[in-house]
Amino acid sequence: MKKRILAALLASATLISMAGCSSTQSTSSTTSSAGDGQSSATEAPANSGDATEAPAESGDATEAPTESEAPGEDKAAVDCVDDITLADGEGKVLNIAVWNDDWKKQFEQYIAPHMPKDVTVNFRITENKENAYQNKLDNDLPENESKSADEKIDMFLFEADYATKYVASDVTLDVKELGLTDDDVKDMYQYTKDVCTVDGVLKGVSWQATPGLFAYRREAAKEILGTDDPDAVQAELSDWTKFEAVAAKAKEKGYKMLSGYDDSYRVFSNNVSKPWVDENKNVQIDDQLMAWVDQTKKYTDEGYNNKTSLWDDAWTKDQTPGQKVFGFFYSTWGINFTLAGNSLKTPEKEGGKLEVGNGEYGQWAACYGPASYFWGGTWMAAAKGTDNPKLVGSIMKAFCCDPDFAKAFAKETQDYANNVPMMKELADDPDYGSTFLGGQNHYALFFNVADKISMDKCTIYDQACNEQFQGAFKDYFDGKVDKDTALANFYTKVKEKHPDLVTP
């Protein structure tokens, strides 16, 4: 009876993804020759909070390697990880559920070299199209305790838009059961803990915080504003009225202010004053959301954007060298994993390097923009029924809790680690600068934004509401329907996905 209730709870929160394709699952293992975690230019990274794709099916299992590469002059992140041991009685197969291979690559690079040599790690990859990843979790997690040891899900990853769904159920474990202590998580950003805390119990942890900025082309800034200095550019973009005035100037100079419809969405949607759904399951449209609609319609009609959609080929192309788009709203992962890669003339997959001289790498900068915001984030949780709780806890400690690893990881990847003191140290470091951003210390900006992040408006319906809202109003921006029809279409779509919701 309890499992049926759990299954019903998870099923009632079924969410959708933006792309439309049938679901597939894959399983793959770690290897010692992992990549650098760089996301494909045409995919959303694992921590974006938006629809992503993953390989369809693979099943090669290998044992974790035993040695790491020698450290360089500065201690490398991989060398900050202590060797992990297997507790007595725990299983020798570790199954990790994910929706693409982004974190698998990071695991292989940083954690796998320190795993027990007799443990096989399987990554169960289920692509996130048509909500396939969540559907798979919803099917497997309630039955996890009854599975054989080698079939159990031990750990799984989830994103900001559906974090509440899983931590609010009993398919996830208290991290203290895994060996994590209050001291282990004391330096994490509070919002990353709040979103995974239910009745005082922390049930998931993240290695990153995801504050957002406005990243812009330095050359475009010089042409439009006469300067590329981040402080001067920020003064011109410090509110939406000024931002729109610069959009008009950009148009006169032959530039688009933004690429497409969705670029500014998270700046509005993550500054709402009320959740998508209230306690009575009424769908609520916050004024910030309608402000995004009105702004985007105006920018479209005035020619301030290129009418692209998030993650499509045209949107990606607008980030490549020589394109006439002023800038992009991106959080931490977006700048270092996506924009940096897209800026290259010769992509990494073709032998290019993330270095100045390759395309527009080094010719970007960042400022706060008109409003503070965040975008995305990825958390990890232990599945109830795992036969490897201490092993899962050791991985969480190594990747999410160790301050030395946090600092080294941030410097190596330019991601923003979930450790306040370490990020403060980097933010204040006069010698640190991002080569991609022309030597600018973007951590100083991110640090000031990160402290403002709150996820207290999150609900289990957020991903469906966000995606359906953006999708419904794309037809309005394209001139296919009027605003009222677009809103009605949103209500219809979200009701189809969540029949329990109340709409006007």
C-alpha cells in the first residue's frame, strides 16, 4: 500500500520536457579516459534546468581505475579527492541514474580514479525528452527496495525545476544516513540546502550554485556603447528601461540585443513573488511572467532579437564567432560550459582548444544586467533501498563538501562551487581572472548575486509550467495567435499534463 501511495505521488507530479521524442534508456560505465565535461554546443548542460538529450542505449560496464594523473604545479582537483573505500557489507555495483552524460564525464575525471578497484559503476542514462527521465525514476524508485542488490538505483541526479518532487517523497534518504554531517554542509549556499530540505531533513546536495549574469561581446559593446568595461556597461544596463534603450542603439549599429524569445525568461521567472501553483493547486501567473511576455513581444516586433528558441541551432549559431548578437543571459554553467565552447572557431571535437586566439574566446565579458537571477542547478540524492549508502555518501562528500576540491574544481572549470568561503576567496583574489572573459574575475560578480538566490517559490509543477508557458507564447511572438489565445493554450497544455491543477 505504501509503495502504491508513493507511486501515485510521483505520478501526480509527472512533468514534461520541451523537446518531443519517445523515451529511451541507456546504461554506461565509467572509464579512466574521461573528457573534460564540456557540453555539446547544441545540448543543454546537465544543470540547466531545461530539456536535454542523451545517448539512446549503451551498456558497457567497467571497473573504476585505481590511479590518478600526477598533480601539476598547483594541486589539481582530482588530487584533492581521497581514495574511497567500500564499507563492510556494501555492494560492488553502483548504479547512478542521470539524464545525459555531463556529470558522468565529471565523475570519470575526478571521482573514478579514487573509487575502490573492485566496484563497477553503471550510469543509467535516460534522455529527458517527453519527460522520460522523470517517468523512469517514477517507475523505478518506489520499487527500489524490492530489487536485487545489483539492480537497485543507488544514486540519482535531479534539477532545480523538479527537485521538490523527489525530496518531498520518501524515495530519497536523509544525507545523514549516508554519513554526511552538519559540518560537511555548513559552507554550502543556504538555498541549495533549503530546496532539498523537508521537515528539517536534508535529502540532497549540490556541488554548484548557479547565479546568473549578462555575458556580452566586448567588440559589440565598443561599437554600441563606446566601451567594453564591465562597470561602464553595467551602468548602461542596470534596469530594464536602460536595457531597452541599449537594444535600440544596438539595432542602429546592426546588432540584435538578444538572440531569441527565451533568453531573458529566467531573469523574470526567477524573480516572481508567488509560486506557479498555490496550496489549493490553482495555477498562478505572476506579473513578472507577463512582463517577460510583453518585453519579448516588443523585442520581436522591433527587431531586437533573432526570433530563435533556446537550444535550437539558430540560437547556438548566434554564440559563434562573427555573429551580430550583443549578449546572452547565462548562469555559471552557461558561461563556462556552453558559451565558451560555442565561441570557438575550431571546436574542441575538431581538435580546437579553449584558448585565446581560437575564434572569440577571450573576447567576451560579463556584468550583472538589469536584475539578479539564477538559472538551473543539479543535485544528487541517494535512492531509498540502496545497498551502498556509505559509498554514495563518500562520493557526495568528495564532490560537494570538500573545500580544497571546490576551489580547485572552480579554477579548473570556471564553474561556481557550492562553498561560500572558497568562492569568497576566489572572488577577492586580485590575481584570478577568466581567460574566456578577457581576464575579468567573474566570480566577484557571481558571488554578489549568489547570496540573493532563493528557491522558496518552487513547486513540483515548475518544469511543466515553465516549459508550457514558453511554448504557448512562442506562437504569440510568431504572430500565429493573440495573447489571450496563447494564455488559454498554456492553461490547456498544463492541465493536460497535470489534471489535478485548477486553471481559469
